Amino acid sequence: MENTAAPAAAAPRPRPLPPQPQRYRLPAPWLGLVAVGYAVVQLAVVIPHTGHALGWDESVYVSQVDPRTPPAYFSAPRSRGISLLVAPIVAATSSIPVLRILLMVLSAGALYAAFRVWTRLLPRGTVALAALLFSGLWITQISGPAVMPNLWVALGAVAAVGWFLRVPDERNARWWLAAVLAGVTLIRTPDGAWLGLPLLAGAAFVRAWRPALPTLVGGLLLGAAQWIGEAYDRFGGIRGRLNVSSDVEGGMGLHFSVGAALRSLNGPQLCRPCEVPLRHPELTVWWLALPVLTLAAVSVALRDRHELRTRVRVGLGRPGYRRPPCVPLTVLPIVCAGALAVPYLLLIDYSAPRFLMPSYALLALPIAGLVLRAVRGARSPQHLAVALGVVITLQLVSQLAVLGHAAASTDTTTGRYRTAAKALQRLGLRPPCLVVGDRALPVAYHAGCASAQTSGNNRSTTVPALLRRATHEPTALLTRRDQARPPAYARTWVAYPLPGTEWSAHLPPDQAREMEAEKSRQEMSGNGASMGAMPMSTTTSWAGFQAAEPGFAAFAQGRFQGYRHHVLATLRQDGSPRVTPLEVDFRFGELWLGMMPDSRKALDLRRDARFSIQANPGPDAGMAEGDVRVSGRAVEVTDPESLTRFAEAVRPPEPFQLFRAEVTEVVHTAVEGQDLVLRTWRPGGPVRVVRRGSDDSPPRVEGSEQRG
């Protein structure tokens, strides 16, 4: 039978498949997503609360480069780098929201750039997680759009340490290191010095890092050049500036401030003096875990190095074996973080969460490496990854809760600055003008005025110089309404409560009279909206009344001193009047109201400070000298020194409660001939005299007159 099967060689061969192009898997842009998320949180949570006004320190930094406002006093501890950073923005626009948004963009970009330096040293996932841990902190988020130096020092420290570690393998790394270190030192010179110390030590003792030594020195000197020049120009040299800085900081020395740092972790943003309780203790788990996680990261790095050396020694090392992160990548960021924390934990006696931001940023890198190392080495990596993801999510949510509270608190504080500035403008303060006293620096900036202080950390003028300036420049002294009294030089100044704030503005008498005259002219012309928009319950001390109307003041004081007991009118809780007998005392340029502790009238005045006191009319019905009434606000005196001084001079029955009268009106009513004469004085204006005859003729208003 014929074999019809085809030979094997004749079978068709399969056609070879065309070569497939090699596919490259792009790494997920986790670091970029973290930076974008950081910007989104700022835009959604922070800027709505901070976009309308600047804080105290911000107004100081911005005023240095703002062409529209006089520069505020720049104290010795500050550095001008952050002012230079925002100078182009401030020169182009006066809009605070625009400033905030541009800083948001810059801070998010700087976060990405600083941590990207580490992608040549650590896995990208580790770097992205470190950036997330740092940017998720509430203090990092609220600092993004703020004109403050600490965030920029933190990001500069991350970049500087990264470039330093890349010096042995990359020739250009040393120049990037010099540039970044110069920027950090320019922004905050003391922090740049503390960051440079461990880097200089490493470059001096480790041969591989020795090429970085000249650039480290050059970067530090370049960044500190402006600070050093200003030290010789204003403070007599570097030592003089350091001494003044120490005084401003409350005396640099050995102060164990770890407790203060713990109390301020979840607010307030400045704890000085740090006597607040620990807020939100349930949210401090992350902060308390930082030292534990840091020690664990060092331990793991040392163990990995030991295991690697053991494998190589016994011949188990092989090509392609992935070397674990070396010890310098873990230890150097921790050492630099510790150096940056030294002045804030051991040398000053107060704290603020922003002080330790550079340390938080550097510690985030080894801690992120520890977390991912634990996931890779776990028996069930997926389950551990999920668990750690939940923990990190809870941490971010807790930080967001604190952020909301902190942003709202900032909104309240800076809102009062803006409100006070607008109130001063309604009082007639227009540039060039001067604001002194409590919170003068931020209020003056928003009012477009210069600021000055005669005492404290920001002392920039003397009382004689201030009084000379007040004679030719609109001036306002800000005091808290609960303050016992204004400074001695302003006892005769006229006080105007600033609605919506806790301050009163004291104006020099001549300025107050001019302002009241302008207000009267506007009211008479029917154009009083600008002044009339804010009710002006002006007050002054008794010394202010004496300075303005010495004759009338002497007459009124004589009427009260002629008899011992007078009649005080206060307001009950339901608004009805209460009249009670009272003794008064004129002393130290003040009118004092003394009474028994927790008496009905004292409780009335604590609840509503308004009062009126009628002078004793005398023993008969003649009232030859007429009737005198003083109205005003009673300010309770709690200062021990003032109470002791009063008690030594008056010897009142113990115990006693003391109030100081802020005068709003003095009225004298008398019969002269056939006329009833009413003389009225209010702060900032002359005595107004109204005469009413016995017939039906209208009252006659006369000009100012002295009564004596």
C-alpha cells in the first residue's frame, strides 16, 4: 500500500511572532500627589481663615519690603530672608489673598523639590511617605501660606542634608548644597548655624564627605552675610546682636522646655509664658511616638548593616543583592534634627509648634523608611500595609481637626487687628500716622501707620521722642480695656473704645478735639457717615479732664470733696437703675470708687461698667453752688501694686474692692439769676453751656467757658 503521508520536513513551520517592544512601567507620581494634596488643604482650610489679614510676626516681615507702609521695628533675633522671599509679590500687589495663594503654590513646589532630592537615596515610596507625614501636620499646613520662616527652614534642611549625602557620587551636589544652605541661613541665621554644625563635623571626619567642606563654609558665610552686616550696623557687632537677641528671648541659657513644647503641640501657636494645659491629649500619640520610632529606625539600620556584613563574610553575598539603607541615610537626618531642636528645647523658656518644624521634617525620612521596611519584612505584608494605612489616615484626620481649630483661632486674632485698624481710620488716623501700645505692630500695618514701642522686646523709641512726634503726627495709643490705667504719659489722653475689639485708642487731647470738631462739622453738613458709622463713647481719666478744663475740674472736685457721701447709680441685671451711697477719692490723677467686696453695686459694675455719681447737694435746699454729676465707665483695679498704693494712702476698711473711673461726661447744673444753666463737658470737646430762662424762649447755647 502506498504511503501517502507527507514527510516531516515538509510540515509547515510556525511563523515567528514579531518582536514586542519592551514596555516601561512609569512609577506612580506619589510625591507630586502629596504636594498637590498639601496645596489643596491650604486652599480649602487655611486660606479662607487667613486671607484677610496678617499676623503679628507676618506684619513685621512684610512691612520691611512693602512700599505702602512704614517698616516695623525689626528685633535682633529675626532674619530678613523671608522678607526677601515675598518682596516681589508685595511689590506687585497689596492683596493679602493673592499673597496667600502664591505662597501656597511656592510652599507646595518647595515641598516637592526638597523631598525629591532624596529620590536618588531612598525608594520613591519612602520619600513620598515622608513628605506625607510631614505635610500632614497641622503646623505644616497652616504655615504654608504664612509669611513665616520656619517652614522654609524645614524644607531647606531636608534638601541640604539630601545634597550633602549625594556629594560623594555627584560632582554638582556640593554646589546645590551650598545654595540651599545659604538660603536656609539667610531665612533664619541661627537655624542655619545649628544645621551646619553636624554637617561640618561629618565633612571633617568622613573622607567621602570631605569635598563638601569648602562649600559648607561658603554657603554658611554667604547666607549669614546680611545678618552679620546688620549686626555691626545696628548692634555693635555679632556679640552685641547675640546679647540683645538673648534679652529679647528672655535670657538664653539652660532651660528644659520639653514640657512647654508638649503643651503647645496642639495649640496655641505661641506659648509664652507656657502655662496652658495640654490641649487635645488624645491627639498627642503621634508626637509621643516620634522618639520611639526614631530609636527604632536607628536600631533597624544598625541591624541591617550587621546582617549585610555577616552575609558577605560567610560568602552569602551575591550580585544583585539589594543593599538595605545604610546607616548615614538614617542617622544623619536624626542628628541634624536633634541639632536644630537644641535651642528650642534647652535654651529658651517658651515654645511654639513651628519652632520644631525642621526637626519634624528630617525625622519623617527615617520613620517613613522604618514603616515601609516593616511592611516588606512582615509575614503578611498586605495586612500590615492596610493596618498602617488606617493608622496614618487617623493621624492625618486628627491633624486636620487641630488645623481647623488653629485656623479659626488665627482668623479671630487677625480679624481683630483688621477691625482695630479700620476703627482707627474712622477716628481720623491717616498716613503718616503712628500707633503705639498693645498689639501696635500688626494694627499699625493694617492701618498704614508706623508703629513704635517705649518698652518690651520691640522697644524702638523713648517717651520724650514719642511725645514730640505726637505733636505733629496723628498718634494713637492702644490699651486693653481691662488694663488698670494707661501709661503715665497718656493719663490726659482721650480714650475711644474700638468696637469689635478688646482695645481702646487713646488720642492726645489736641488731636481728639480736632477729631471731634471735624465730626461736628460733618454732622452739621449732613455728611457724617464716615465718623458716625462707629459710636464714639469717648473716655478719659480724671487727669485728662483736669488737663482739658482745669477750672471746671477743680470746681467739680471741690463739690465732691465738700461732703463725704454721694449717690452712685448703677444698672441692675434686669436693666433697671440702682442708687446707693458711696464715698469717692481723688488721688494720683484718678477718680476712685471704693466699696465692699461683692456688694450689689460692685456686682453691677462688674456686669455693666457704666455708672453715674451725683455729688452730695448739701445740708439745705439752697444748692448755692449747684449740682455736679460725673458719668463714665468703672474699671476694676486688680493690680496688687495699685491696690497696695491706694490702701497705704487712703487706709480704707479692709477688705475692699476698688474701681477706677473713666470719665465720659461731667455735668454742672446751677441757677444763675433767672436762668437755669447747664454746663456739660465730654472728652475731646469744650465745655458746652446751655441757658434756659423762666419764660418760653428757646434755650441759648453758648461757647466754651472756664469755671473757677
